[in-house]
Amino acid sequence: MMRLLTGTDNNEDTNYFNFVPHSVDAFGSTVIAEGCDQDRQIFWIHAWTVNSSGIITQVREYFNTSLTVTRFASNGSKPVSITSLHCPSVWESSLSGRGGKSVPGLVLAI
């Protein structure tokens, strides 16, 4: 995949990747875009961090992975026990199970 995305793949049949978003969701400074390349059955998720001026400051990219985004919160400066934390899910990928194959699951805490 890296050779395809960087343009170093010399194979004429595989030197393109069709990024067609299925969904785009935003919460706070995080934007999640999910889509797939139907021809290759590759599912992708981009997680962008955007500053107050609308400039993307960080990009995370996931391929053939199921992603769950949770909101991580603590009680300010008080020490918090790991067992008492509650991290509600704010977004879950929906395309990863459609390819009929098992994919690894990741949790992104924001």
C-alpha cells in the first residue's frame, strides 16, 4: 500500500487509488472520513485533527481496520483510577465488515 500511495509502484494497473468517502463526521477538533476502494476491497479511515483556523494539524490513516472513537475524559488534575474511567463511544466504522473478511479493531481516544 505504501508504494501505491507514494507513487513508487511502477505497475500501470495498480498505480491509482480511488478515495471515495462514504461518510464524514466531525466532533470537536476531530474529523473522521471513511470510505473504500470497491475494486480492491480496501477500506480506509482518515482521522484529521483541525485547529481553530480550520487547518489540518494531524492526519491518521487506517486501512482494512475497524475503528472505534471514544472520548477520553478525566476529572481535571485529580488522580483517576483506570477502572473508574468511562470512555463513551462517539463513532464506529461501518464499512469494515462489508468485505466479508475479518479486520483488526482499534480504539482511538480523543
